[in-house]
Amino acid sequence: MSAAHFDIAVIGTGVNGAGIARDAAGRGLKTLIVDQGDIAAATSQWSTKLIHGGLRYLEYYEFRLVRESLAEREVLLRQAPHIVEPLSFVLPHEPHLRPAWMLRAGLFLYDHLGKRETLHASFAVDLQRSRWGAGLKPQFRKGFVYADARVDDARLVVLTAMDARAHGADVRTRTALASARRERSAEGPFWRISLRDAAGDEVAVTATTLVNATGPWVKVVRDALNGAPSVENVRHVKGSHIVVPRVHDGEHAYILQNADKRIVFVIPYAGRYSLIGTTDVPVVEFEKPEITPDEVDYLLRLANTYLAKPLGRADVKWTFSGIRPLYDDGKSDPSAITRDYTFKLDAPDGGAAVLSVYGGKLTTYRKLAEHALDALAPHLPSMKPRWTEPAVLPGGDLPPGGRAAWPDEVVKRYPKLPVETVRGIARRHGTRALGILGDAKTPADLGEDFGQGLTAREVDALVRDEWALTGEDVLWRRTKCGLGMIDAARARVDAYVAKCTSALAATA
Ligand SMILES: Cc1cc2nc3c(=O)[nH]c(=O)nc-3n(C[C@H](O)[C@H](O)[C@H](O)COP(=O)(O)OP(=O)(O)OC[C@H]3O[C@@H](n4cnc5c(N)ncnc54)[C@H](O)[C@@H]3O)c2cc1C
């Protein structure tokens, strides 16, 4: 076999592929992970950004998924406290939609089904006489509060890929799977793989096993690898969000019930904004999802049913849409299709194995990775035992006081630097913030200031350590500084990143 041989080659650096690569590398497997785009280039950056048990999945009897998700909230709060934080949700009671006994029963299950160590239990509230009803119409009197968590989704994937690299994985972005075919040597079956890099050049590697973690592309890639169409299908269900100026005071989120039985979240976002979503629209075209005017109106209409100050189209500052790559379990209602993940392992006639991943949540990605490697274990006998549960992601080793205290702790260490810039770096990078700020003493030491808390010094680190190659990678995935930035500032970021990447290429 050629020198570039891997035990496992993972196609797709969304949350699931990155999680599998991290776990595999830490188990001593020689690991390759590639993505045709940037890290978190597809579904994993367009989520509702929740680490949640999925209260509404209880109505669809998804107990396995909810139990696993509830337990994973605590694991992720511990592994990445800089980018995962607890969030309380207020559910206004609407007796004609779901009776109070049903909500109480659901929340009781939610409190007790999975491990809950740090998050608070649910409780009932008077919305009119407490802060929990901020921003709502006065007619909403009674509500329930429960706890989940939120995450910076794209950064979760980036940090997971960084940890994979720290454990020895070879991470290649802008590198697509061009083709792969099964072969056999004296040592056993293997894959001969052709990758296409950003320059269009084909690179050959071999691997004992393949993981198809291509999200919405899972069926296309699986069928190409097996040279035959699979029976299993993937349902592409679009979910869209709108971002509006902040609609209520307070740090809690709302979970709003609609007459169609769906729910929509209203979540404080990026300081000054509220994130409202999502929709559930089955689609055929899934490559470049975009919100439609109907979806905008649906979200505005539902929000306005509850909010005291009505929102209009002009309030929508940003929108984004993602595709749920759901395993087709034959349900016609897009909201009822299982949100759980499913694996399909193909190794026909004892040939090389490929594991295809259908579905999955950000919340369950670590457990999904463990289960994926269990499924591949017979093909990878040298694999070491599980290790990720007690581990932390890069920058997550915060001192006592955790996320609440860390940004101010960093501000104290850098008293002459702009407070909001330092806080932003501390939140995004956790303890790695100290390495980025380094010996900076004055604002000038941070280099060009692009606004929204982004400076040249942080961009340097994103290009050097986090595979950022374009302004978009920096503004919308490694950070969300693009939100609220004027076009001219974005153009300056584009130009600066281009300068950094060519300087890096010259030294490579
Ligand atoms: C609207 C919406 C809201 C959601 N909200 C939440 C939430 O709040 N909480 C939660 O836990 N989950 C949520 N989810 C679910 C979660 O986001 C997804 O399940 C998860 O991100 C899927 O990750 P993935 O790695 O499987 O796929 P993706 O993130 O789509 O990654 C697949 C990758 O494969 C790459 N790829 C494809 N083909 C090739 C090829 N030939 N060569 C190389 N690379 C290739 C793509 O570029 C892509 O980067 C939400 C999903 C949606 C759509």
C-alpha cells in the first residue's frame, strides 16, 4: 500500500464527521478527515444552536434520543464551557394547544429521563408578575420554565476538528472526495481513494475503512461508493431562521407553540439580536438552501401572536437556512420524521467497509461518534477504548468560576485593551485566548480593528490555527462578527485574510 495509508478516512467535516475523526484519532487510529468546503460548511453552521434534549420529541416517543441528548448537555457544558452555556426556556401556556397536565408530565419526564447535574429543574411561573414574561402580550399569564443549553455551532465543529488534529488526525478542508474503489491486498480489503484539492489536483490515498458523514449528501455519496443505489433514503427538510433586533429583556429564551402543533424558538442572540426559528419544509434541491418569503411570514406571524411589540419584515436583519438530513422512516409530516441517527454499514462480500451516517443532532455528536466507532470496530482491531467523555475541547479548561467569570478574568489581565474585544476573544477561545492576546499591551498591538470585536491579531490565529481561508470563514463560522458589520468592513476582512493566507502559503 502507498505511504498515505489511513486506518479511517472520514468524508465531511460537519459536526458528525469531526466528532468521529476526533474520537478515532484519540483511539490511536491513523485518521484522515476531508471536506469539500470549509469546516462546518453545511448543516452544522445553520442550526438553532441548541444543546437540548428536544422537549417536543417526547410527543413522538423518541425516548432513546431524548435520554441521550439530555445526558450529553451536561457532558458538553463541561467539555466546552466557553462556547456552550445554560439557557432557560419559557413555555407560555396555551390551554387550547396543550393542556397544563400534558406540559407538566412532559417536563417531569424531561427533568428525570437523563442525567441532570448542573441545569435547573423545571418550574411553573406567573408571566405577568415576573421577569419570565418580558416582551410578551399581557394575555399570557401562566408559563413553565425549563433548562437546556446553547452553543456556537460552527465553533463546536472547529474545536472538535482542532482536537482531532491534536490527537494526530490529518484535517484537509477544501478537499472533496472525487472517487473511491474497493481493493484487496495481502493484508486485507482497503479503499483506494482519490481526493480533489482546492487547486483541482487529484491526490491519492488509501484507507482501511471509510466514513460517509456528508450530511445532506449521504445518499449521493453512499450510492457512488457502492456503485449501486441504496434502498434507504434521506429526507431533506429545510429549517430557516430570522434574526431581528432583540425582542425582550432578560437572558431566557421562549418556546412558542403554534396552532399547527409545531414550536418555534425565540432566543437572545449575539447580544443585540433575537434568533427566531425554525421552519420544517421538505425540499428536493438541498445544495444552497434559502429562506422563502412564506417562511419569513410564518415565523413573524407566530412571533407576533406572542410578542407585545409586533415585528415586520423590515425588522429582519439576517436569515439563514439549513437542511436536516433525516433518515426516511416513511412519515409524511416533516416534523414527525425521526431526529435520531441511523448508521448503514456496507462491506459487500467481505470488501472494505464504509459507514454512512444518517441524521443526528449537534447535541448527540459525541455519542454518535462512539457508536460509529463501535460499528467499525470489527474492521479496526487495533482501536483503543473510548476516551472522549471526560475530555475537554481546546480552550475548555476554564479555571473555577467557569464561563461566567472567564471573560472578566481575561479583561483584568489586559486592562489597556478594549473590553468588548477581549471579552469576545475570551468567549470564543476560552483559555486559548491568552495565547492569542499574548504580549499585547495597547489596542495598537491587536493590529487592524475591523469592528464588532474582530481584530487582525485574532484573524491571524484563525488563519494559522483554525483553517480559515476566506473572509466568510472568519466572519460567519469562526466568529459571528459579520453580523452588524458594514460591507466596507467585511471587504477589509476579506482583503486581510487573503494577505494572511498568501503569507502562510509562502512559508509552507
Ligand atoms: C434548521 C436546523 C436546526 C437545527 N437545530 C439543531 C439544534 O438546535 N441542536 C441540535 O443538536 N441539532 C440541530 N440540528 C441538527 C444538526 O444541525 C445536524 O444534524 C448536524 O449539523 C448534521 O451534521 P453532519 O455532520 O451530519 O452534516 P453537515 O454539517 O451537513 O456536514 C456534512 C459535510 O460533508 C461535506 N461533504 C459533502 N459531500 C462531500 C464530498 N463529496 N467530499 C467532501 N466533503 C463532502 C459538506 O461540505 C459538509 O460540510 C438542526 C438542523 C437544522 C437543519
